[in-house]
Amino acid sequence: MKRFLQRLLGDDADNDKTRRPEGMRRLEIEPFSHGLVRIPALDFFGPHAASSNGQYHLIWQDRNPEGTIGGHRYEGHGTWSLLTDSGALLAKGRLERPQDGHVADDGTFILSDWMFGDGLKARLLAFGVDGRKLLEREFSANMASSGLSDDGRFAICQTANAPGSPDSCRYFLLDLEKGEEITSWEQETGWADGYEFDSVNERIYLSKEGKDRVAYGFDGKMVDREGWQRTRIAAGDLGVIRSVLEGVGHSLTHDLRTAIFAGLDVVAESDDIWSQAKALRLRGEMHEQAGEVDEAIASYEQALAIDPQVGVSRRLGKLQRSTSPVSKKARTAKVSRFEKQAERLGIEHEVVMLEQGLNKEWRMQPSGAMTAVEVAALEHYRAEGWEGVAAEDGLILTLIKAASFKPLADRNADTFVEALYAQNVAFVEDRFDPARMIDCISKSTRSQIEANWRVIAATAGDTPAFYPAVRREHVLGLYESLGTRRLAQIAEIFATAPYDLRAGWPDLTLWKETTVRFIEVKAPGDSMHAKQARLISTLLLPLGFDVALAEIRPL
């Protein structure tokens, strides 16, 4: 590669000089993934773009010719070359950090330059077939993508988010023949994966994988905006739905309302819990605006049960007070927000009184040391006869891992159990069938757990490498209380979404004989999170576990 770049460029960085080497073999291009190619005749491996008619090839490298400096840097220009299909060099040059090249059927080509140094900046450059610069447009934002018309007349580029910059999150349409910008517009349709030009009718089509194309005129205005909005509403696009609602205000028609509710139903059936909560919030807002108070309350409550931080607690409280008899208002006011959150989730609410110290530290006994609120709460429950640990997900994930193998290999000692269940590992020998692991749990024994615990704890001493609060007695104690059947049930649900269900486990895991409890501890100023609500409603409650929210109050 170094010999090729030095032979191609030498010490000359002049874009306007061209030469046509004689006797060069016809280009043989071997494609690889991510747009990379190998060109054996040129000893080249790197990014490449070809014209649609196959006559021109553009190659570039985001590194210096010596190949010693690449990526983010402050010096060391990258290189580019334009070649014919026979391998003749038509033009060559250097840019600071060349990226995302495209070449047209007439040899016109564009490159994005990510530029040296720090900060949000980039530029788009266009060149003729002889390497003559046609246009250069600098932006105070990073470049996301670009496209070029097959006839070489027009180019488009998309910028990334750059707070405070007029170039942030916009599309820019450029006329390369005139060497000027035609227009620009905001990224209303989101990020595009590809572009198609209709130069005759002056339209450009933005495409995104899995979504319909969106057409814009060369004036920057969307073609058939209403049709696009209908399509996106039907697909449950919350951004478009909210934008449409803000635009129509109180003049929402019956047909549009029906279409939006149908789109929100699509979101409610998705696996994205945050989107589900946002969809229910939007539904509640629509009901509230229409004066449908009971329906609005129901939607807000469902949203909060999914994501307690969805942002409608105060609005819900106001609506509930407006529908409550006077005799109930005083009683409602005394209910804490934690009690309300517990009620929405369908779990117990408990008040634990602790002594508060500085820096968010607490203690149960006046003679005890100040510590984290979860540890102090654990002492409260231990005083009531419970065994347990304040380890969130650490204990249950460690136990699932220890019970899933007979035996656990040393090479998997520090592999996260969610990666094993998702088969998100590098080597084939580490890809285990989740069904077999669950079956192993159902047939596991105490001696198996003890043996695998020694493997898991080997790299960190008495605890797993990633969960220092978890110890041998915790793993064995929970295993004995849960039993193999209930542990296998937990693993079976966990296996359906290992990366989603690895987080959100309650702060405390408690056990007493065959009874197991999960306690989420909340100090003043805390709140439930969506992952916690999902874990409780998706896994713990369906399996019949005793779950509680412990509200910590100062003595």
C-alpha cells in the first residue's frame, strides 16, 4: 500500500496535473464488506466508488501516504485518485481526511473532508474528470452522508447534529455546474441511507432502509407531504405524529384522530418500552384535549406503569383530583409519589425509617456506620429475619450463569451471562444453545453451583470480577430458596431478551427458607425507571414473586 501511494502521488499534491501510464492492466476489483475493495494491479486495499456506467473508479485513503497516521489527527494529508476502468490515472490529489466518495458517469466526483483537529466541521468538494475543483463548501458541523447525480450535475450532503450551528442537521443541495448551493432544508424525514436524482424533473429522492422513499423538489420542499405524513402516522412514527398534532392544534379532524390512534396502537405493540410510554402519553394528551378525562387518566396511568419518568405524573394528579369527591381529596394528597408508583406497578409499598447522614448516606442503628441507602435498608430487613444482598442484577445473573453449565469452562469465567444467552460471542465454541442451558438449570445441583462459583470467582478472589458485592453464601442461599424450577423459569424469560432484562433488577434480593422477595429501594429524590418497571412487570410479577418498593424516610 505504501509503495502504491508513493508511486501514485510522489511529492506532488497538485490536483490539476494528470497522467496516463502506459501498459497498465485492466482493473480487477475484489469487493469486501463496508465498501472496501482490493485492486491487485495497484496493490491497493481501501474504500472505493465506481460510476454507474463502470467507466470511472475513485479510491481514497484517510491516512498519510506513508500509512503511519490515520483517523483523527492534526497533520498528514490523505490521498485520492480517479482512474479509468482500464486503470489509467486521470487525476490525483490530497485532502486532510477524505471520506465518502462518489463518481458520476462523466467522471465528475465528490469527496467529504472530515478535516484535521477537533470540533464539529467538515467540507464537501467536487472535482471534474481532470481533477479541477468545481466546488468547495465548508460546514460548521460533521458530515453524515452525501450523494451525486449520475450525470454529475448535482450533489447533496447531510450534516450531523451541531448545537448552535446554522449547519446542524440539514440537507444541502448543490449545483456543480454553477459551483453554488441551490437550497437546504431541515432533516424532517430523519437520516437518509441513499439518494436518487431526477435531474430532468428537478427532484431528489431520499431513501432509508425499511422505509418509503421521500421526494423533494430542488426548491427544498417535500413532494406530497400529506401522503408522507399518512404513511409515517400509520407506521407509528411518534415524531411525525407529535408534529402533526402540534400543527393542527384544536382543529383535529375525526379521520386524522382515528389514523393517529391506529398509529399509536402500532407503537404500543412494539418491544420498545420507551416508545410505548411515549405513545400512551400522546394518547392521554389527545383524550385530555378532547375533554375525555377518564380515558386520559387511564392512558397516563398505563404510561407511568411502563416508564415512571415519562413526564405526566403532575398532569395525572391534577386530572385525578378534578374527578375526586371533596372527601377524598385530602386523603389523595397524603399519598406519596412512591406509593402511587407502587400501586401502578401492582407491587407492595413499604416505608422504612432510617437515620440520614451527609452525602446521601444512611444508617439503621444509631451506633452503626453511615453507608449507602441500599445497604442500610438491607440491615432493616435482616433485622426482620431475612437473608439477602444489595447487588441489583449481580446476584441473579451470577446464579443463572453458575446453574447453566456443567461444568463452566475457565474461558467463560468473565463472560457476561447475557452475551452467552444471546450468543453474542466471538468464537463458535462459546455459542451455547439457550434451551440446553435452561435445561441444565432445571437439573442443576448444589455441588454444580459450588464448582462453577469457584470458576466465576477465580479472577477476583471471593467475588465475581464484575459483581464485588456477590459472595458464595449469597449464591448458594438464593439457589436453595429459589429451587431449580423457579430459577429455570426466570432464565426462560431472561433468554427472550438477555440484554434488555439484564438491567432493572431491584436493589435488594431477600430470602427466608423458600420465600424470595425483591425490594426496590427509593430514597427522597429518587424515582422508578423504565427498565425497572419493565423487569418487574415482564419477569417478576408474572412468575408470582413478592416485589415491593421500599420508600426511605428520615427518622
